[in-house]
Amino acid sequence: MVNHFQKGSISSRLGIPMIYGIDAVHGHSNVYKATDPELVKRIGAAAAATAHEVRATGIQYAFEPCIAVCGDPRWGQCYESYSEDHKIVQEMSEIYTRVTGRYTSWFS
């Protein structure tokens, strides 16, 4: 489906490629003990595998978890933040990106 859409957009008069994204790899840091480093490693490995599967379907862009320090619960994605403490967010983000970065060879 996505490849078909992409071919249609490129073959149009302007030839502008389409950017198609999907929310398949999404932040689930709102689970119990989401600041446990071992759990974050497991979530990161699963997210990398999901991203690989998404890419196999022709989709080139998948949303990653929100890495933010939420200080105001009125913000809609506040529940995706690891914590209000910037040190916890930094630690968990570094673990997550280290784990998902191991799988970049899948995309080359």
C-alpha cells in the first residue's frame, strides 16, 4: 500500500515524495516500573524489532517514544514522559537509544 502511494506521488507532475509515518513504535513509559533500566532495555529491543517490521512494509518513518521532561500535566503527552526529574529522563533515554541503536544495520 505505502509503496503504491509513494510511486503515485513520485510520478505526479511535481514528483514530490511522500512522507508516511505510523505510530507503531510508541512510548509506553507509562507502565509500572518503566524507570527500571532492565525493563527499558527490553522495551528498546522490542521497539527496534517493531521498527524493522514496519520498514519491511514500506513505511519509512515510525514514531519513537517521547523523550521529554513533563512539568505540566495539562500537556497531552505528559504520561509518556519517564519522569519530572530530568536526571531520570536522561538516564532512561540514554539506555533506550543505546539499545535501539544496536539495530541500525537492519535499515541500511
